[in-house]
Amino acid sequence: MTERNRPADPNDRVAALRAQIEQANHRYQVLDDPDITDADYDRLMRELEALEAEYPELASRDSPTRTVGARATGGFAEVRHALPMLSLGNAFEQEGDTGRERFREVAEFERRIEQTLDRKEPTFSVEPKLDGLAISLRYENGLFVQGATRGDGETGEDVTANLRTIRAIPLKLRGKGWPEVLEVRGEVIMLRKDFEAFNEYARTHGEKPLANPRNGAAGSLRQLDPAITAKRRLSFFAYAVGVVDGELPPTHSATLQKLRQWGFPVPPEVGVATGFEGLLAYFHRIGDSRDGLPYDIDGVVYKLDDYAGQREMGFVSRAPRWAIAHKFPAQEQSTTLLDIQIQIGRTGAATPRARMEPVQVAGVTVTYATLHNADQVMRLDVRIGDTVIVRRAGDVIPEVVRVVEDQRPEGTVPWSMPTHCPVCNSALIREEGAAAWRCSGGLICAAQRKEALIHFASRRALDIEGLGERFAEALVELDMVRTPADLYRMSVDDFVDMKQCLDELDGTTPDTVKAGKIATKWAENLVEGIAASKHTTLPRFLFGLGIMHIGESTAKTLAGWLGSLDAVRSTPASVLRVLPDVGNEVATSIASFFAQPGNQEVVDDLIDVGITFSDEGAPSPLLKTQLTLEALILSTSIESVAKVYAGNLAKAFDSVDALLGAGTEGWLKAGVKKKAAGSLEAFAGNDQAVQELREAEATMRLLLSAIPQAGTTRVLPLEGKTVVVTGTLSMLSRDQVKEQLEALGAKVTESVSKKTTFLVVGNAAGSKLKEAHRLGIEVWDEARLSNFLLQQKNRG
Ligand code: IVH
């Protein structure tokens, strides 16, 4: 302990630290509701350990440094562990330049083993340190008989019933050769994906989200009702054994292998390493892949691999001398909340976001964190000025998980959702039952226009090369682009102008000739990229429009069923709803998007500037089985008319007119009961509903008639192929060639791009031929073309 850190009265400080640690233990272990971060907890613990080492007279047997966590409490029976469940000493990164300095504690751990055992470079089992809840599972004659939490290490809680609901825990051991009595120890965790899914559900249903996966695991396991545990998906990984009555291999790593064979999940990252350098290499390797792992880990664990060596090393107070936990920088940190801002997304979603005093979380500086939605801010009661806990894990966006209430400064006020959009000042509205608020400004709102443009140009949509987010934003800000179609009317000069404006704004006006040339080259490339994006596919285009709820796969589904943009943009919700994999939400969203004349205009405009689809065609032949009068009647949801009656009615009447004209008598004769006939009567009197059904029927007939007749659906030989013709041909004019190719299904375009299938060259071919060579595109000469056309003629 340095002079500077030495407290005025160590006695008081020790007492204060113990009180704080005990309170933290209680909240963590018993209430599953911690209010300080692990990093802060570790700091308190280390300070206390250091003081107790420096002033041995202040040490006491019941100090939190001597006991492990809190005792079991609550409604579970107690289980005494026959072999105590121990804790691990921690190694943290220190100041220093070399590995040995920064990882001094690991180096000391390793050296001590080398010296005690008089062995060079011993072998270790190296493992991820899973962040969940430690448990012990007892198997007798291969059957799971009891499972308990660690509790205080000596006594835990009997959570057998809850553990039985976890699929990863074998109820019966597999294979053979297991000891008669076997205690397997390991960690119950919640995988990141299950945690995310749980919280997504909680947030949209007004329930309390989990602070982190570890709390999720602990809270779920300590539920008194196993049904609740079962509903929250928990996982389990084994990392050690307890009491064993029988034979086990002589090393820990071999034991883990056995556990795998007997049916226990063991983390795939487990391995062996030798010496200090081996340990560090493992630490860095796992550290680098940490964000991509399916679970949260807070470090790695090194265990001397051979049991004989372990016995020789022994224990100190609560931890073995043969193992250590090497901790990563913490995933949760506390900082001060400076502001709550509202961000407007592409579809107008207004999301509160926290701006904070910058803080390092798991090795990254974090200034912004999501607050998810207004309800969440209210639930957490986050106020400007509060000390908040930010969490960053995996590749998810950092989030504020809770407020440290006892550090709240005076004079803070509860936050409330603003009533107007901070960008366009339109009203913020909330749809019934939805968690999200939206800006009602639509494309008036520059924030939405920006996001829409970025989305339209993004890689999985129109894939416009060279238009980054910054430029898309600038185009909207400078009002050079209002809709995506405007992009296709921009010239090289326009972009050069824009770049100049931007540079001036940034105060970096480079007015040299060279800079001008670079800007022109950049603009030329961008214009080329924009032009190339015109040749696209229908799903990309539909996705790019940024319609709410239309992701990539829904866009593909729609394009697959309906075939063409015209069909998609004119099909009413009542028909869309009937298509498999298209839910009500999607159907309504598409139909209301295209019901807005402004949106139809943008789409027209995009077609006018030359957007074409390589994959447009007829509706899918499978529509015949899906899009039937029965399906339409069913989706109209007439009371008491379910599947059987809808079928009967569709069998008896072949059109909506015939159906409505039949009247009660006709319906009864078709096989529906009185009650349903009554509902039909009421339906027939509802003009709007009838109108909708008629419209749906008309669309249905149109779509079905566009499906090519069976037998004649010969796929054209050049269907889906894009061809370019260049140079002079001797036997045919270019227009004739074009016509013949198109008759075979090809799309004939003017310029060679990545999307070109082949290039037909005549005499004096120039730049297009060069471009085709550069892109490695197939080239046909006139002889090959005539041969091909002749063959096709003979076949047809
Ligand atoms: S071994 C005697 N191995 O960390 C050693 N523990 O701080 C007993 N943990 O209570 C533990 N991953 O909850 C061990 N691969 C691993 C672990 C691990 C996570 C947890 C466990 C334990 C705590 C000790």
C-alpha cells in the first residue's frame, strides 16, 4: 500500500469496506439485484485485502475476505457440500510495459508452482471463465439425484427441480465407466441470444428486463416455481468434479474429456497450455474472440493440470493455490449521465439514447448507450446527472442497465418523453400497444430521409458503392437529394460541389489543382457506382424502400410469390395476408406504404430514372394452391366462419358475387350452420367489407391469370441473363440481334458491368471489350452467336 492510499484511520476504513462489501454480497447473492459493478466490487475487496495484510490486527475471521459470498436463504432446502465449493483468486492487469509487468500476478502464480513443485513450465488446463452461477450436480449410479447452488461454499440451496428443466444437464449419464458417485461442478449461464430474446420480449411487453445474463441465470435458477425456470432458457457447462467415488484420469483436462463423453457440455474453448507464455497466449486468444462468443465470460481460468500437483499445492483460505482466474476488463462500468437524446430512425422510431461522461468498458471508450425506449427510461428512472451503470458485451450496442440510486445528486427531475421530434418538430406519436414512439413527420423529417437514403444505398439493398453514411447525410442536409431517385440525377459536377461544401464546413478547403482532380475522380466513381446500382433485383429493391417490417427475407418471399413490382405495389393487404410467410403485420405495412401517393411517386420516379430488375417474372405457380376463394373468405374473418365453412362456401360458389347473391338459404344449403349464416348476412350488409373482398377477388384472378399455363412454362434459354452487344456485326443489325436475344429471355443492356453474363462482339469493338476482359466476362464472337441462334431456332 502506498503512502498516498493509506487511510487516516484504517480501522474506520476497514469497517466501512466490510459494510459495503456485505451489502453488495446480499444484493448480489440473495436479491439477485446488484447495484455496483463487478469492477467496483473487486476494487473494494482488494482494498480490504491490502488493509488486512498491512494491519494484521484488523483481520477478523468473519471478514468478507475469508468467507465466500452470502449464505443460502429463502425457500429452498439447504444442502451441505461434502467437499466445499471454493472460489478462485483473481489476477488483474497492472501498469507496466512488458508482459511480465502487466501480468505480474499471473507470472507470480506460475513461478510459485514451478518453485514449489520444482518443475519447469508446468502444464495447465486453460478455460474460459463463464459468468453465471456455480452449481454442483450429484449423480449416483449414473442418475442425477441432487443439484445445489454454491451458497457460501459450505452450504448451498437445493435447486434440483429447477435444474431438471435445463436441457444441457443430463438426467442420466451416457457411455460407461462413470464412478458410482460423481459430483460434477460447473456454471449455469444464459446464452447471449437467449438473454437478448428475453429482454426484447420484456421491453416490448412492459416487463422488467434482466440487467445481464448472469442475473438472468441466477434469478431464474432461484425461482421457487420450476415452470418459470423452464421458460427462461438456461444452459450449463461443466468445469470440475467434486466428490468422486470411483476412478478418474490423473489430469483435469482428461477428466473434462470424460465428462464430455458422459454427456456434459464442456466449453469448446477449453485447452491446455504450458508455462507463463502459454497462459498469456491463451489469455490473448480468448480475449480477441470474446465479443464473438455465445456467452459472457469475465476472464480465463488456469488450473494446474495434474491432480498430484494440485494436492501438493494445496489451498489458502478460500482459494486453491493451483488455480487462478485471470480477469478481463469489466463489461460493466459506472459513469455520469449527461443527457438523454432522442434519435430518429429510418421509419421514424424515436429512441432515447444516453450521452455519458466517456468511460472505458471492456477496452472500448463508450460515450453513448441505448436506453431502448421511453418505458425503459421510466422503469429505470434514469435522470440526467445520475450515476449509471453501462454494459457492453459481445457485439451488442452498449446499454444503460441501472442507476446507482444512492449516488443521485440533489435536484434531479424525472425524465419524460418529449412531445415533438427534435429534428423536424413534428409530433411524436405512439401507436396503440407499441413500445416505440415515432416521429409523424415521414419524409418531411430530415432524420428519416437521411436514414432512408443510407438504407437504400446499403450493401444489402441497392449496394451503391462509394456512397458512405457521411455523404448520404450531407446530400440530405444540403437538400441536394430528397428521395433516392434524386440520387440518379446527380452529375459529377454536383458531387464535386457537394464535396466542396463539406470541406468548407469542415474548414479544410483544399484549393489545389491536385485536390480538385482527386475530387473529380471520386465523383466520377460515385456516379458510376450509382449507375451500376440501377441493375438490381426485385428483393433488393423492395428491401431498399425501407418499408416497416420488410426485411431481406420478407422481400424475397414477396418477390417470389408475386413475381413483379407491379404486382407487389398493387396487391391489397387482404390478399397479401393469405400468402404463406407473410403475416398480418407485413401485409398491412406494405399495403399502407403503397397506399400513400407520395410513395408510389417515388417508386415511379425510380423506375423512370432507369432501375431495372434482372429477376422479374410471373407470379409463382404455387399461388394456385394458396390464393383461393376459400383462403380469401377465411382471411376476411367473418364470425363463426372458420376453415370448414370457408371450404364449404368456396366449393358451392365460384365467385364473391355468387356467394353474396345466395342469401341465407343458399348458405345453409352450402353446409354452414345458422349462426354463421347470420354473420354472412351481416357481412353482406357491410359495404366496405364487401368492397374489400371484391377487390381481393379481382386481384386474385389477375394474379392467377398471370401464371404461365402448365406445359407452356418452358424456361427461356436466356432467362435471367444480361447481354451486351458491341461493334458491327456482318449478318444482322444490332437491333435484330437485340430482338432475337430478348425473345430468348435475355436482358440486353448498354454497358458492361459485373452483372453482364456475356458480351457479343462484332468488328471494331472498343472500350466495352476491354471492360469485359477486365471484369473477366465471357465474350462471344459473331460465329458463336449465329450458331447459338440457329440451334435455338431448330429446337423451338
Ligand atoms: S473452477 C476450485 N473453472 O468462477 C476452483 N470456476 O471465482 C473452483 N467459474 O465459483 C472453480 N468458470 O462460479 C472454475 N472454468 C471455470 C470457471 C469457474 C467460471 C466461476 C465459478 C466459481 C468462480 C470462482
